[in-house]
Amino acid sequence: MKKPDVPITDELAGTRGARIKVGIGGWNFPPWRDNFYPQGLPQRRELEYASRHLATLEINSTFYRAQTPKVYARWRDETPPGFVFSLKAPRQVAELRKLAGAGALVRGFLFGGLAEFGDRLGPIAWQFPPSRTFDRDDFAAFLDLLPHELAGRPLRHALEVRNQTFLCDEFLQLARARGVACVYTDSREYPNFADLTGNFVYARLMRSRESEPDGYPANELEAWAGRARQWHTGGEPDDLPKVSPESRTAPAPRDVFVYFISAAKARNPAAAKALQGRLT
């Protein structure tokens, strides 16, 4: 007997154009079938559902293996207008001994089908391992490899660095000169710094708790909502760590991307929805 269809409504239909977008990492995670996806929803429809309840998703699978243009096009078609994906770039690039020699890998990924996303394509996140130390010349050569346009659309890059040697003005100046953002990673393991270097903000929040139904206590969610609004309107939160205490960017409205990642992963959809609700 055929199972009845599970109707999916778009919770965000009236706010799709919002410039603060909140989401989670990926959309296939078995525990989410108990507390995020409705009972009876087929796994093949999880992206359809997630994209109508959250404004953005970070694709993690591309960190391990690029997908085909056909897959990117399918993901685009399963999501509504105004929804945005971010993608983690392949770790093959970040783990090269010399980043200056990554040209072929960078081009292969960026021009290997990402244009199929069309207006669903958000930032590309380049995550570097903790063993990667800051080498100015090599990093500058790598940033010169990153195009800022794809198929006539702006292409935005975010850098997630995980070594203390990047906590210096020289790195920030380099990122600003190339117009790339630095990821604010709210992690207990890796360096955290909220210095602004690009025209958008990319935050990965990694402290959800299993004991909290919404992943975070209400006061912490309120605080993150306030920070997101500050970033969006051109300000900078004064309660986050920075390398340089003085602002080096002109105040201007910014797009803001906030993702709840890892930690108590089963709680992350609830955390994203709770934060999203405070911003709409």
C-alpha cells in the first residue's frame, strides 16, 4: 500500500529576501528524523523540507568529494527561490603543502558545475587544518587564485583558519585586500576572532548542548540574534574576540550567514529555527 504524501509548507515564504540567513550543516542526519523532519517523510524529500524551514544550508560533502553538475542542478531545483547553499571547498586544496600550486584544483571545483546552483549559490568556505600555519607569500598566491565571479554572478569566499599564527594584522590585511571574509568559529578548540575582512559575515556556531531543547539557552540565542543584527546593519559586536581592537572596515549593510555546526548535532535544527525566529 502506498504511503500517504507528507505535505510540506514553506515557513519562510514571506521572508525569503532576508539578508540574515540561518541554517545547519547538511540535511541528511538520522537523528533529525526524530526531532526535525515529520514522521513519514521520505529521505529523498529531506532537502525539500529543510530548505522550506531554514534559509540556508552548508554543504559538507563537497569537502570530501565534489559532486556532478547534475547533482548540483537537482539540489537547486529542490529548493525555493531565495534559499541559499554555502559549500565547503575540497580539503585536497587546503591540505596541499604549497597553496600556490592549487590552481588546477581550485578551477576544477569552482568551474566544475557550481554554476548550476544559479542564484542558490552562496559563499564558498575554505577550511584549513590546524597544521596549516600562516605563510604570507603562499597564502597571498592562493587568494590570487580565487575568482570573484562565476557565470556572471558574484562569487564570495570565506576562510576558516585553525592555527594561532593567523591571529595577526598581516593576515587580516591580506584578507581585506582580496575581499574575502574570515569565518567566526565559535569553537572551544580553534582560534576565534570576529575581525571583519569581507562584505559579508560567516559564522559557524559550535556549542549546542543536548540538555537544551533549542540547543542553546534562550539568553544565548538572544545574544546571537543581537550580534547578527549588528553585523547586518554595519556594526561590529563588542563582546567577541578580535585580533585588532579597532575596526578597519567602513560601516555598511552586510549579508550574514550563521550555521549551527557539530557539537550536539541533533539539536542544531532547533537552534537554527529558534535563532531564525528571533530575526524574522
